[in-house]
Amino acid sequence: MIQKSIQIKLETGLEARPVAMLVQVASQFDSKVYINSGAKKVNAKSIMGMMSLGLDNGEEVTVSADGNDEEAAVAEIEKFLSGK
């Protein structure tokens, strides 16, 4: 299992469309992928879970992944959240 702190650099934060795109990115991987924000930990492959976080631009989250492609999963999510 690996974890990485990432600052969200999306102009609109994580509204409906960016959340849907993030879920698509996370769903490409076999690993279990989670986003931690404060005391909340949600499955990054769950649209409803991700929407419940209500994340804004500039907030810091911890992305964790566990599985055979965990490093690639965290790298792609970091790329997405960094606005690249």
C-alpha cells in the first residue's frame, strides 16, 4: 500500500464533472484506491463517495492505493488532481 499527499489544483475544485472524470481515472486500475480528507476516507471509484467530500481548489488530500498497480494509480490521480 502506498500513500501520497496531493494538493488539488483544479480551478473549480471537485464538482460533478471533475469528480466523474476522477472516478473514471481511478476505475482504470485494479488496485483499491481511496481519498482521505480530514476524518473522511472514501473509495475513489465511487461517485457518491467522492461528491460527499466536497473538495475545493487548494485543499490537501491523501491518496492511497493497494494492489498490483498501486503506483500507477496514485501517479495518474496525482496528475489529474494537479490539473496536468
